[in-house]
Amino acid sequence: MEENYPGITPIKKKIEECLKQEGVERPEVKLDRPSDLQFGDIASNAALRHSQELKTPPQQLAEKICQQLNNSSLPYLKAAEAVSPGFINITLSSDFFAELIQEISDQGREFGRNSNYQDQSWVIEHTSPNPNKAMHLGHLRNNLIGMGIIRALAAGGAQVTSEAVDNNRGIAIAKLMYGFLVYGRKNTNTPVQPEHWHQHPEEWLSPDEVEQKPDHFAGYCYTQAQKDLKSDPETEQMVRQWVADWEAGEEVIWKLWEYVLSFVYQGQKQTLERLESYFDHIWHEHQHYNKGKQYIEQGLKKGIFQQLEDGAVLTNLESYGLSDTIVLKRDGTSLYITQDIALTALKKEKYQADKMVWVIGPEQSLAMQQLFAICEQLGIGKQSEFTHITYGYVSVKDRDGGQRKMSSREGTEIFADDLLDEIKERLQKRLEEEQGRPPKEIDNAAEKLTRAAVKFNFLKSERKQSLVFDHEQSIQTTGDSGIYVIYSYVRTRSILRKKPNRNKKNITVREPNQERELLALLSYYPEAVKRSQEDLSVHYLAQYLLELCSAFNKWYEKEPILDDSNEEEYKLALTESVGQVIKNGLEILGIETLEEI
């Protein structure tokens, strides 16, 4: 935290100076948040870290350092105390918190942002939803994690590109085409032939005619096709022939392919806009899937790969501690990893990025490691430039308390749209019961609260943990929900509206009392942002906001703010600081605040 507050830097330097006097050549000093705020505002384990090197008991070393700190005239330092087994706990003065409140007021939205990633270029690939159906909860978690990383890095000054891959070719799309021809017919006597559709498109239904969102309509057609093809080898062979016809450039097949994909693209765009998510660029598989073979040929010439007796091409990743994988089939056809090699090269050429990140599920961990190693062998980029961000699985808590699992094979996926709609319905009902506002206002508030509830619920957990989405918990006004954070922000705004004309300069800060925990937490906000950036996970920020809101509400319940006392201006300034930090944090999480509910 000292990097964000120059006033604390002298404390850090004084500890380093003490350690050098004791004989440490290169002291390593970090100032962190103590495990319990009742022990101080900041803490350091420098004595524990260097005690063995100095052959001095850590408690004794900590006491020496604290004595020198207390005898100094450092700004912002009120007291330093050595605590067993050798921690240095530091209590800051009221002057520090006065400057903190003024800094939050002056910087506003910029408070907590940094320049740690200034001039860096990052590319984040995320979501990449299937182009044959609507986005499900796994895509939703992927999307929110990816967008959270994008906003966190942007808050550090990075230039970040949001992108996705559209795997829009192959047997899955051919099944969608078949499903549309069969289950999109207005009359069951209509021939299931691409040529007939091309000549008589009016004989098929549109999503609007069946009052379905376009991607849900496409998903229904695909699921029905899956069932048919399981029991009908002859039909499956016909659909596979369509794949060959597509690769041969057959015009009618391409037109049908484009038409059914347009349903999915349109529907997914609506979902992404609702989530306030975006892609700067989408890579379409049909444009690059054949380019990978040239890199396999290069690898064979360089001796990076080896050709097996049956003609297949195998990697050599022993030096990376990885198992080998086939990159070209014996019949000369490519695999997903072949395409990924080409796509990685295209990305490097297009962006010249410092870092490239893939947000992809844990089942692809080995494949991603192999891809990164192969790309380094081929000279496409260094392993250190590539990062795979994984995340846990998602299920939903049933009304009876059990978990509802999802299966794409069984057609039992829970779609992102359905989850959002169900949460919104519950929130609308609550708002209608609580107040008599115009329906349009209620709908607008319910939509914003829905996004807050869903996004926060997905982002508050460490991303590698599996997640069980609980509808009821996500909309609670107390506890660890996004609604609770929004309500806390609204409370700050409500208080401030009652005193519109205030003196925001030269606020006199009293010696912290009930609000010490709250003040300390405000000072940690930049650190929460920094950790979210470093670990590429914004759950630190979500958890921080829950702590901040809890501390604010405890203080609010214990001490009146609008009391016309000499300290009222200070308490209002503190309230405004809390509101500003909540708003800043929610912005990085992709959550819009409300001024009132």
C-alpha cells in the first residue's frame, strides 16, 4: 500500500534503514494490512523475514525497529508496536486520514487507479460462446471474469483488447442447419433439403414468429437434431456430407450456414449488450482454420515435430515437462491445436501485445500449456507472454436446496438469459411491493439491480472455485450480495442529499474512534485494485467492497451522522468518501450504481 501513499513511504524507508544498521545488505520491507485492525492500521513482517539472516530473535529485532520508529519524527506515524512472534504493527495519525479523505474527494473516479501497466498492451480472449445456441452459465462466468480482468488492467493504464473466437464450422453447425430444416418448418410435409429452403424460405419459421429469442430458437433446433442423429446413422451421414459440401464452397450450403448462424449472433449480441460486455474483435474459425498446416510444415523442417509411420505429426515437448500431442492427423487433417497455433500467430502479428490471456475452462489446462510451448518452439512468442486463466464450474441451487447440474448433451443447460430474467422478476416484484413508482422506473431499477446481483455473485468467489448460484442469496439486502453493496451506496447518497451545501475543503478530522476500521479500509482500496490486477482476479475487489460496506453500516448504526455537531462536516466527508470508493470498485466489476432505490 505504500506505493499508493507517498506519506507512508518514509515509514518503509525507516524500517529499511534500521535493518541496514543491523547488517542486512538488501532489506525487503512490505507494508501490509494486519490480520486484525485492532492491532494497528498497517503491519510489516520485515523482522520475521530477516531475523534468521541476522541470527537475531524476530521479536527482539521487531522491538529495535519499533523503538527507532517511535523516536523518529516521521509524518503520519502515531505509534509502532512489536507483537509476538515479531510483527511490526503501526498506528497512523489522524493527519493521515485527513489527507486520505481529501485525496478521495479530489481524485474522485481516479482514486485507486494506478499506472502499473502504463504503455503495456494486453489481449484477453474470453467467453467465445458456441455459435449453435444461447450462452449458458459457464459462458456467463467466463464472460464476467474476462471483462473484470479487462477493466482491472485498464484501471492500471494498460491498453486492453477484448476478443473472442467463433468456432463457426464443422459438424455442430451442420447439425444446427439440419435441425432448422426439420424443426423450423411450418409444415411437416416440407422437404428437408437445403435447395428447397433456398427456393422457398417462406416455408420456414423465424424466431419472431415463434416468439423466441433468436439464439434460443437456434438452440432448440440444434438439440432436436442431436436427438435425431443419435438414432439415425443415414441422416448423420447426410449431415456430414453437408460439412464436406461447405468446405467445397457449395453455394446453397453456405447460404443456409450463414442464415442459421445469424440467429445465434443476433441473440448472443443481445445478451452481451445486456451484460454491458463487448468484443473489440472476433476471430471467425472459417477464416483461419486451414492456416495451421503451414506451421506444422515449418516445425517438421526445423526438427521440432516428428512424423510418425502412419503419417501423423507429433510434438516433442519433453524439455517442457509436458506430454506430447498430435498436431496433424495421419490423413493430413488439422486438429483444434493446429488451428490454435495459427490463431496465436495471427494475434501476435495483429496486436504485437506484451501479454496474451486466454480465459478458458480447466479441462483445457494441458492443451493450453502444450500450445504455449509449441508457439515458443516455433518462434511465435515466448511462454512468458501467454497466460491461461482458468475458473471453476457453475451449478444452480434448486428451490429444494439441491444443486442443478448442466449438461449440453442432455439439453439441460441453464441459459444466461433465463437466469437474468428470473432474478429480474423477483426484484421487480419486491420493488412493486415496496413502493408505488411508475412501471418504467421500476423496470429500469430492476434491470440495473439484476446486473448487480448476478455479476457480483459470480465475481465475489475466487475464480478457481466451483460456484453454486443461489437465487435468493444473490438478491438479499444484507450479507454478501451485490444488492447489499448497492444499498450501502444508496445510503451514502441519501445522507448526502440531506446536506447539499457543504464545505468540502479543510475538513478537520478527529482522532479516529468508532470509524477507525472504516478509515483503515478506505486506505486499502488501492491495494485491492492492485491485487486484482496482479492475480488477474477481481474477487479481491468484490470481497473488499463487502468489508467496506459492513464497516460503514456498523458505524452508521452506532453514530448519528447528521447531528449538527462540530464533527458533522467530517462525518459527511467520510460518508462521501465511502460512497466514492464503492462506486469506483463497482465500476471495475462492471456494475452501475443507483442514486436511489
